[in-house]
Amino acid sequence: MKAQHFLQCFIAAFFLNNPFGIAGESTIQGPSAEMLIDGVPCLGNSLKSTLKVHECTLAREHAVSGGVLPAGSHVGFMKGIVGECKLSRKAAFFGQWLPAGSTLFFDQQGKMTQFWPGTDTVIQGYFLKARDDGAGDRLHPNGRLQAIWLVEDKEIDGIPCTSSGNIIKMGWGVISLGTKRMAYFYDNGRLRQALLSRDAIIQSRTFKKGEIISLTPDGKLDLIAKKLE
């Protein structure tokens, strides 16, 4: 989803729940001074507000669930809860370093749900491409990858995986798969779900290219698992 749409949804949910929330207060006067808005330290000359929603550049580091947002990062927030942030420099979340320019998304409780890498990067042996649109990559709370878009076909735990949306290669059915095309992992790093890049025999069962397969935490086929997205 686009960042703007994501933030609009985040804003709408808060506004409907409490349309008469109390706005933040300035702690220091002056156009470029730090202003504390609902607990978020903003540079005053960067602040933009609509109703109870604020956007600004952080005047200093700001702690959120899972990590610390660097000073200079651009944030959108409501009632002190950051909904979106573009990192001014690399930062660690759940112990995993993410590159400068990455955009992080948070739910209404302030938990990071997904991210767009700011630059092409390798995380835990997987190549992640910079992006600025669509569903993002995800981390488990222990820092291990939870779901990623594979840039190229890759064999993971013996399974031929892809995230390709190419209808010539994968067939028309791939159009409706959405985020089911992502590679999903357990918090132990083992593959949990994947889209097959080719026909394959897996644990004595035959599967066709374009099928989605699921695995248990110890790597066994799970034929009744609900598909993740």
C-alpha cells in the first residue's frame, strides 16, 4: 500500500475513536526550536499538523517499540504514537540494522509492522531491494526476518522459491496472490511458506510451479496450514 494511504488509515482509526483528543504543547518557543508534541520531539520549523495528526522532523532521538528513531528522521504521528517514519540514518530495530532512508510503519499500538528498505541491502543473507510502494518486508520481534519479497528465485531450505508476479512465467493465477507471493519465515529462521518457482517433488509429494506450500517449524510439509498474507 502507498505510504500516504497507510497513514490516512492510521489517522482515520484514531480520529474516529477519539475526535476530541488533546493536542500537544510546545516546550520551547521559536521557529527552529524543539517542540514536544504529544511527547514527540519535533523541530518547530518542520511541524505540519492537520486536525490531531502531526508530521515533523525529529529534533533528537525518539524511542519507540523495537528501537530508537534517529534525530533528523521524518515522522507522522497521532496522540504520541508514530504511524510512519523515514530514517535519517541507519538504525537497529529488534536488533536488526535497517539502512538510512528506510520507511517504517507502525500499528495503532506503536508496534512496527513492516518496512521499506531505503537502499538495496542484504539482511540475514537475503537481498532486499529498495522500495517506496506496496506492502513492505517484515521482522519478528526477535529480529529474524518474518516475510520478504524475493528479488530473484532462490532455493530456501531445499524449496525452490519465488516472489515473481510475472504472468508469462507464473501464469494468470499469480495476479490474485498479492502478499502470498512473499517468502515467510518462522522466528527460528526456517521457511514457513513460499510460492514455488518451478515444479518440484517435496518430501515425496509432487507440486506444480506457482503453488504455495507451507512448512512446520521443523521443516515438514503442512498441508492444512492457512495461507499467510
